[in-house]
Amino acid sequence: MPSGLIPFPFHLFSFHHPSLSRNPSHTDLRGEQREIMLSVLALTSVVLLGIASQTTAIVVYTSWERHALVGTDVRLSCSFFSWQWTSPDVTFSWHYRPDGAKEAISIFHYAGGIPYVDTKGPFRDRMEFVGNPSRRDGSILLKNVDFADNGTFTCDAKNPPDIAGSPSHVRLFVFEKVPVQAGVITGAIIGVVLGLLILIVAIYYLMRFLVARRVFSLSMSKHGRKGKGKEGSQQKQKPKVPLVFISF
Amino acid sequence: MLLLLMGIVVLHVAGLVLLLVSTIVSAWVINTNSRSDLWTNCTTVSGVYRCDPADTGVWIQAVQAMMILSIIFSFISLFLFFCQLFTLKKGGRFLLTGAFQILASLFVMCGGIIYTVMNSGWVPAKESYGFSFILAWIAFPLAFISGVVYVILRKRE
């Protein structure tokens, strides 16, 4: 239970409430009701927050997929969310399951402030710890990836006493050339065409405005102030049903 | 003359509906147990119907963009037609409406051409074209004729 009492808005119910000394008008009562509702809402949310902090587990975040070119370096990021403060005993561990294999092997472990990098497995001499555990970041860097590194990487983080939670997976795809992501080119073409359309419309209106202003200033200098009232008022046509006809 | 107006609007709306159906319904290429279109490839394998997102190749995305642009331009042209109907002076031509409609038809044409030429990359050779593909190719002359009609149309009081 959250420690400390929530200060209940006793002042609303005291006998020295300012609104009781004069005639309680309609708006005063409604304002009072609103205050009561707001305080009840605040109380409920604090209670729920207190309960929630005891029941939600640690949540681990990684990317969904990573795509990389052969021979490049890939940074697999891993972070977590926990209601508790980051403890000094926080642990990160990474497992790797190659595509088609059934078992995952452990490739990285961080515990007690020391990162333990794989020295015997497929990533020996190719992995580096680039995370910052005090900032809840447990990312690793894989150098010079190859096609054999295709697979699923699992990150598991524990933040004592918050240890219940499920690990998160990130799939690594290694390509010879990176394919275009879905929708990028579609969006680009549509954006360019619509942008050109808006640009043309804007330029057209700008030209019309400039030409009209030049004509106006020329006619002003010619005729003085005589013809000022007659310009600019167009006749509005009556909106009866318009008819169209075809002629070549 | 009101009949002419209704006929022109019906023609335009028909073209627009064909464009919409062709873009949305998944039937550009049909096989006995699979159909695919611009967005997904759906197959029925041993009673299970599942859909995967389509290839993310450059050309299929270009076709997607062309179809969407043609729908957008056709909508804009319909909107402009009603605007110009009430604001044009007597004897004026619906040039802007016609221009947008012709642009829409050109986009459908580009999309259809790209799909027909490049589909050897993502469609197996023995499958037949579906009705959405045919609708797209019908929508092109419909939209083109509609655009030309707008260009030669004049407003009468």
C-alpha cells in the first residue's frame, strides 16, 4: 500500500467555507461539485497507481527486426521498463538461436557490473557491449555480420526485486543488398506528385496576385483616386440550375 | 440538357468506382487457389486461407502509387467540376476539371503498363489476370473520355 496518507480535501467541508457565508448561487454549487469530482479522481488514480506498481512485471524492449548488409556492424538494442529504481544488481543476458535450430545458446551476460562477452561461440571476437546499464540500456554490437548470423536474438533483463517478466526477441536478417521497405517508394511518389501540384497552384496564385497588384498600382498612378470604388466587385451570378452544352 | 449533365457526372463517378474497386479488391492475378493484387498475396493451402503482404519490390510500389494518385486526381476533378459549375462565366470551359481527369487517366495507364510489363518478377508465368486488372484497364479509357468531354464542354446559363 502506498505509504503516507493522501490529504483529503477537508477544506471543502469546513463550516468556514467562503461560499456558505453568502448566497450559494448556481455556479458556486457547480464549481464545488467539480472540485469534489476532481479530488475523487485524483485519489482513485493514486490508489490504482500504487496497486499497479506491485502487479506489473518488468517489460523488456528490443526492435522487432533488424536488417543489415553483409560485412557491416549491427547494434542490437535492449532496454527495459520497471517501476523499481535501477538496482546495482541489474542483469542483462542475450541468447542466440540460428535460423532452423531448435535450441538457443547464451552469448552475453552482464551481472554485478561486469559484462561477460562470448569467447567460445560463434560471436567470439566479434561482439562488444555498448550499453549503459545505469540507464537501462543493455545493447550489444555485432561486428562484420555474415549470412550465418541470421537468426533470433533474445534479450532478458532483470532488475531486482522486479524479476518477473518475459524476454523480448529481435530477428536479424543479413542481406547482400538491403531491400526497399514496404511503402517507402509508394509514399515518395505520391508525396512528390502532390507536392508538385500544390507548388504549381501556389505559383499560379502568386503570379495572379503579383500581376493584379502591378495592374492596380499602374491604374492608380494613371487615374488617381477616381476609379477606386468600381474595381474588385464582381457580379455574382444567381445560383439557378446551370446547364451545360457541348461545342467544339 | 440536364440529362447531359447527369450523364457526364455518371460517367465520371463510374470511372471513379472502377478505380476504387480495382485498387482495393484483391484480384489482379487469379489462380485456382490463390489470388494476388497490389497489396497482398492470398493463397488457400489445404483449406487454410492466408495472406502475406506483397513483394516489396520497387515496381509494385510504383504501381500502388500510380493507382492511388489516379484515385486522388479523379476525386479532385469531381470536386472541381462542381466548383466550376457554379463559378464559371457563361461560355467558359471546364479546362481544369478536364485536365485533372486526363491526368488521372494517364496515371492509371502508367500503373497498368508497369504492372503488365514488370509482373514477370513477382507472378508465376501460368496464372491468368483477374478482374481487378481488367477493371483498371477499362477505367483508363473511361477516365480519358470523361476528361476529353470536360474539355469540350461549355457552360450555358
